[in-house]
Amino acid sequence: MLQTSIALILFLFPLAYSPGPGNLFFAANGARFGFRSTLPMNVGYHAATWVVTAAIGFGFIAAVERFPEVFVILKTAGAFYVLWLAWKLFRAGTIEDHGVAKPATFTDGVILLLLNPKAYVIITLMFTQFLDQAESGWVFMVLLITTVFTINNLIAFSVWALVGEKIAGLFRTPDSANKLNMVFGAILAAVAVWMFLS
């Protein structure tokens, strides 16, 4: 069990901590609203992560594979959702002005995970690599892998949100704050395009 957990963390480390779409999304929100404001979205995203990961581990992916068009729908919807969030951030005012943009919510986190087909691919890949190492029972191993994966991602997203907050501390004047919002809005728009094209 311990050996599998360590191997899993090593496998997930570059995926979780490299500057991917999810991390950039949390960094952008951390920069705009501060680390604390990202917590509801973070909890929502990872509550959904745990449920979806467990469902895939217990065979949900078999049903999805029968209907591959589901991935196309999720990819398209997810890209447009992130693009919409990017537009909200792009239009935001200064760091202190919360009249236009508001922090992402628990529900935003859930939707972001559910509309991220890349997450399903990574989760499926993870189970193909580690579930066959089960020594303590199949159900236990699915729950263990699901929990390690979720906690690892939760920590990674929290780190990136903190990084975003620290970066924002350098941009407190109205002009520089507007530029920062535009930069992070553009980054999220690029993430949306990446999701759509990948």
C-alpha cells in the first residue's frame, strides 16, 4: 500500500505541479482575488474530482467509451466555460474593485472538473498503471488511489493559487492591476483554446 502510494505520487507530481490549464486557472484566480477566495472553488473542484475518479475506478469509464461523442461534448463545453470565465477576468477592474468580477465558487469548481475531459483521460491512465498492483482488495485500492490523486491535486492547485496571490502583490496600482487582469484573462483564454484543440 505505501509503495503504491509513493509510486503514484511520483507518477502524478509532474502532471499536478507543472503549469497546466488547471494550475494556471487557480493562479489567475489567486492573483485576482487572493488565496482564500479560491478555497470554495478548490473544494468544489476536488469534491467532484474524488467522485469522478472513484466512478471511473469502479467502471464508469466503460460506459463513456461506448459513447465517445461524450468526450467531444465535454471538451467543447469546457472550453467555452473557461473562455467565459476568462472574459469575466479580462473585464475586471483593479484588485480592490470587485464590482465586475467575482471569485469563482464551489459550483464553478465542480463544473470545471466535470467539463474537463483531459481529467478523465489522466484518471483512466492512472488506474491502468496502478490498479493492477492491488494487494489489499480491488475496492480498497480504488478508494486509496482516488484519495491520493485528489489530495495531491488539491495541494498543487493551492500552491498555484498562492503563487498567483504573491504575484498580484506586486501589482497593486490601478493601472498595473488592470494589466495583470488582462494578462491572466488572456492566459485563461489560451487555456480555453488549448482545451478545445487538444
